[in-house]
Amino acid sequence: MFEQFAAEARATVAAALEETTLRGDRRIGTEHLLLGVLHDPGAVRALGTWSGNFPNRRGPPQCASEH
């Protein structure tokens, strides 16, 4: 079913399935997919770099028209 996915994507889905099974869940959810992504050290580094682009905010986000 996942043959058309890139090797990294297949590995992420396989890790997500493993996380789902370990937790006794019946369905793969977004939380399992995120845990699957975190199995890849390269993805973890990329997420760390990406998250640094967001300002440190306190409180709810504002609409662009409120600035």
C-alpha cells in the first residue's frame, strides 16, 4: 500500500505503526505519525531548525489586521 512513498516516508509510517501497537491503540493517529517522524534523527534536527523560526509568544495569536 505504501510502495509509492519515499523510503523515509515508509519508515515513518512503519515507526508510527510500531508506536500505535506499543500503546495498544487500534488506529494510527497524528500523534503516532509525529512519534514516527521523531524516530528519524534527521527529521528531529530539521524540526528543531524549523521551530526556531517562530517568535516566542505568550497569549493567543493575533490576526494580521490587529497589528
